[in-house]
Amino acid sequence: MRRASRIVVSLLGLVAPGAAAAADAIAISTSSSAAGLPLHDEADFDWTGFYAGVYGGAQTGSAADTQAALGLQLGVNAQFGFYLLGAEVAVHGLPGAGGRETSYGEILGRAGLVLENDMAIYAAGGYGIDLGTADQENLLLGGGVEVPVNESVSLEAQYLHGFPIGGGTATDQFTIGANFHF
């Protein structure tokens, strides 16, 4: 079929040189229904399994100032072709204004896509709570990107916005971290 279309285009070029010179022939591969999409190749990094990681970042919220964060996370992913589903629990320490320190815990669900160069992009949602102040609870919504460094380590950047539940204030959180996959 492709050969026939090339012959027709060539014949048109002989019959109507002015029209054929105005545009080049366009070849579109039709060997796959997902042709042209930057989707994951099955032979690359496998996101399925458990992981543990460390991260650092910044959070605004309960103390009304930007606080540095340093934390740990545990999670699990399941990869279905180029779809990625996962769950994660995390806790990080937050030094507060006036020497007040607290910690913040999170439970997240993640859903996303694995792109051709092994980059995972995802949306995340869940629940967050200030473990030092009982009235600070948030519904979390955001997303992130994660890229593998080798077959067992990946780097991650994530943003989450916390919508207050009942009391407290909204939070914004940006983190960068590394995960070990096993």
C-alpha cells in the first residue's frame, strides 16, 4: 500500500510539476495504533514493585512560614504497559518558627503514564496530617515526575497542595528525592 501511494505521488509529480513542487510527500507509519505517541517500551525500566526513599523540600502551612522538610517514604507501584498505579506513605520533619518543630504524615495514591525515555509522570492524591497539631488535616492533590538513574534508583520531583479539612490552613509542598526500587 505504501509503495502504491509513492508511485501515485511520483506520477503526479510528472503530470503536474508545479503542484508536486509545492509540497513534499508525507509518509506516516501505520504499523501500530499508538504510532507517534511517546509511550514506554516494555524492555526498559520496570516500575513494578516496592520502593523506599528519602526526600527534601519546602512546605508552607501550619506555621504560616515556609518550612524546610526532610523525610522518608515507602511505596509500591504496579505497571500495566505504559500505565502506572501506586500507593505511598511518607513522613517528614518540619522545623517551625520560634523553635517549634513538628512532623507531617501523608498517605497518597498515584496514577500516571510511563513515557518512552522511562520518565514517569503522575497525578497524586490523598490525606495529610500534621502529627504535632491535631487540628491540621488536609486533602492532598498534586503530581510529579520520576526518572530512573539505573535499574534500582530513581529521582523524583513532586508538588502537592493541601486543602484544609475542618480547621487549619492550606499547605503547599514541593519535594525532590531519591527512591530505591526492590
